[in-house]
Amino acid sequence: MSKPIKRVLLTNDDGWRGPGLKVLEEIAAEIAEEVWIVSPDLDQSGVSMSISVHHPLRVHHFEDRRFSVSGTPSDCVLLGVAELMPEKPDLVLSGVNHGANISDSVAYSGTIGGALTGTLLGIPAIALSQAYHAGVPTEWDTSREYGAKLVRELLAAGWPEDCAMNINFPALPPKQVRGVAICRPQRGSIGGVNIERREDTRGVPYYWLGFQRQTEKVTGLQSDVGALREGMISLSPVRIERDIASSWQVNTRSLAGSIGIDEQQAAGDAPQREVSIDH
């Protein structure tokens, strides 16, 4: 058995009262000497990697090494690492989300956003989610049974530094889980958008947004949806860079010429300037 890591930071997008955060705390206690929690004070589902730049953040310190933040999972990780913790954590765990983070939803997930923010800071990070079926009790025992074991094995094996790991547990009791599948998110589960228009007491309209789901169109064990459907734990490396340069190419010189740019002349005439990035 590998040696416990020193310090782990936990966050989630269901808020600090979410039942999955308690499960994640149990998982972390098996693998780390110190467990720190910095989680949103309210549900932050769907915020991806967004950070709060238009309003200040309030932090509530409610127990030793336990904080809630009036912001997003990414806010929580940034505050935890840069302000609240005495030293940088050895690992960031995000979850356990109540519901799978698979297919198209990976791009929107606050759970995965929190993990990817850890990756940006050079910290190994893992997102964990528990699938469930509507109207049926959530099988949290599956995350409890396999969470710490899987995290420990991943830490021992290692993975690319620019990736966060995305683990999804199937909606099955522990003994019915059939294995682990290395997968990738696959588009196709979003079939459309639901927009519900309402009016407030002054007659001013407001809107609720949601997706129409069609997960039945995503098949195959190489997809996270297909793996869960077959009773497997899906394991997907995810990264911030989503370029497709290796599979899509275009003649950029020809493209520049077609829009009226002479690349040689531009290279000779253009003054050298430093690039400014707006934060």
C-alpha cells in the first residue's frame, strides 16, 4: 500500500451541504494526513471554470480546516491554495458530484472546473461523480467502496501533468460494478435546449435554461456514457487545451493571402511589441 499523502484539498459544485462532499471527505481521510475543505456555500452546477470577478468573495470558517465560499469551485481552489492553506496541497479532489459528469456536460461541469483549476496551479487533481437514476436512492456506497482505492492507484501510476482525471461511478451497488474503462467524453448527448419563460410580479420576463438529453445516442465502451451503461467505472483524462491541431490542418499562408495579408511584408514591417493579456 502506498504511503498517505500529506495534504489534500477538497471542493465541489453541489455546495458544502451536498451529500457527496461527506463521501469525498471519507475518501480523502483514507489517503491523506490532512484534509482541507473549501467549498461553495451554494449550488454551483454548470459554472465550469468560471471565477468571480464582478463581486467580492465571502469566506466562512465553520470548523478546523473547513471553509465555505460565496463563489465557484474554481474560486474555492484559488482561495484555498493561495490564501487559506498554510502550504500548497499535494492533491485536489472535487466532488463527489450528485450525478455523472459525462459526454457534453464535461464542458459545463463545476466539479471538473474545480479539478482543472488545481491542474492550472500545478497540483494533481481528480474529479469524482456518482451517477444515479431518477426516483432511485443514490448508490453512494459505490463511491465509498472504490473511491480511495482508485485515487490511490492513480497517484501511484501517475498521469500527464496537464490533465485532470474525471472518474464517474455507475448507478449500481458496489458488488455489481463490472470493471474500469478508460474513456473519453463524446459529444451527442445534448439534443437541444429547453427555455422556459416566466414573469415576475412586475410582469418582467425571466428565463430558465436546460438541455434536452439524448444519452441513448452515445454508445461504445470508449465513451464514458457507454461505460457507465455497461456497469463500468469510467475514467477519463480531461485537459484545458482542446486543440485539434493534430487532426485538422490548413495552409495558413494561403489563408492569410486570401484575406489580404502578405506574411513576408508583415513580418518585416511590423514593430516588435509585448503581448498584453487582459486578466
